[in-house]
Amino acid sequence: MSEYEEDIAEAIRVILGTTQGERVMRPSFGCGVQEFIFGLTDDTSLHLLESNIQEAIRNWEPRVHEVDVKAVPEADDPGKVMIRISYLVRTTNNLFNQVYPFYLFEGSK
């Protein structure tokens, strides 16, 4: 992975880790994944989580396109959802994947 592509991966992690309203000069920056903490892992909630992440990446990371997000609950840990993100880098048209563990409950494994 080139430095450029590593920068993109890091930018996506920053988007996911930033709560909307956290940045004073850019209150709409970030992603609302924190709203799903202590939430359910039913199909509706997982779809909303996927949509929220996909929209945030499309809005805040212009270097990628064809963003696909899947939220998959861990079978052995009910408090953990694995967020699988795939995207194409615009300049190289290379496909990349990222997996972001999301913990719904404090103290999960």
C-alpha cells in the first residue's frame, strides 16, 4: 500500500472516529456511529449503521468512490460488530478493504 493509500485509510478511520459536532469549525464532519452504542444488532439497525457510514465516507473522502459497507455482528461476541468497508481509489482505480471493529457495549471482548 502506498503512502497515498495509507493516508486515505487513515482519513476513513478519522471520519468513523469523529462524532458529528465534535469539530467546532466543521460541525457536520464525522460519522454518527456513536449513536449506535448500546443499540440493537437487528437488521434495521445494522442497515442504518451501514448507510450512515457510507454517506459519511462519500461526503468527506473525495479520493474514493464505489464505497460499500457491511456491518456484520460477531457470532462469539454479541457486543461487537465488524464493519467491512471496501472502496476504489479514484486515481489508481485500486480496490481496498478495511475492517473496523465497533463495540456496542462497554467491556466487550
